[in-house]
Amino acid sequence: MSTAVAQDFCKEILALDRGIRFAGIADMMAEVVYSKYRSGIIPLLGEKEVKIAILQSAIRVGTRGNHEPKLGETVYSFTLYRKVKRATIPIRKGDRITHMLMVSFDVEVDHEPLIVKKIIPLMERLVL
């Protein structure tokens, strides 16, 4: 995925709702293609901690794939922390997960409709 495509997509995600704090795309080797915070946000994690979190997300996305033959494709995974909500959404090319979209939300945001009704439909238009 090109940086320009990832940049445009992340900006589009951030524009969906004021409660979206962060959008980033990384490949399955945990290399960030592009990421962006909402204007005015002070990140909760430092740069090194973000790299570790992305690597952990890539590992989890990869291991979830082991259950997909029986459970179906992973749509997204979600974690609620006391200070932030985080979702990881696999990006596929055919049957293969090539990248992941990571999105964080303010805790008071109703994330489910944003993910299901806004973010995932946008992803269907994403050209890798």
C-alpha cells in the first residue's frame, strides 16, 4: 500500500467523527505505512510504546487467523482501556491479510456503529 493511499485513508477516517483520536495503517511486519492523530490530541503512548503496541497488534491479528476457517473472517478486534478505546481491523487482499487499520476512540464514543457503518464501508473502497 502506498503512503499516499494510506495518508488519504487515515485522514478520511479521522474526518468521520470528532471522537476518533487516531488512525494508522501498518503492514503485517508491524511497519507503519502512515498514521495520524486528531488535531490537538496528546498521545497517551510514547513513540517506542506505539511501535510495541503495533507489533503486538500484528501478532494478535496473525494468530486470530488460525480460527478463521471455523469462525469466519475476523471483522475487527476491540479493547477498552480506562482512557481510550482501540480497534484493529484487518485489511485483506483476496484471502490474505496484508495490513491492519488501527483506530482509537475517546472512551465515551459509541464505537460499534462508527466501525460497522462508517469505517468498514470505507475500507471496501480502499484500493491496495
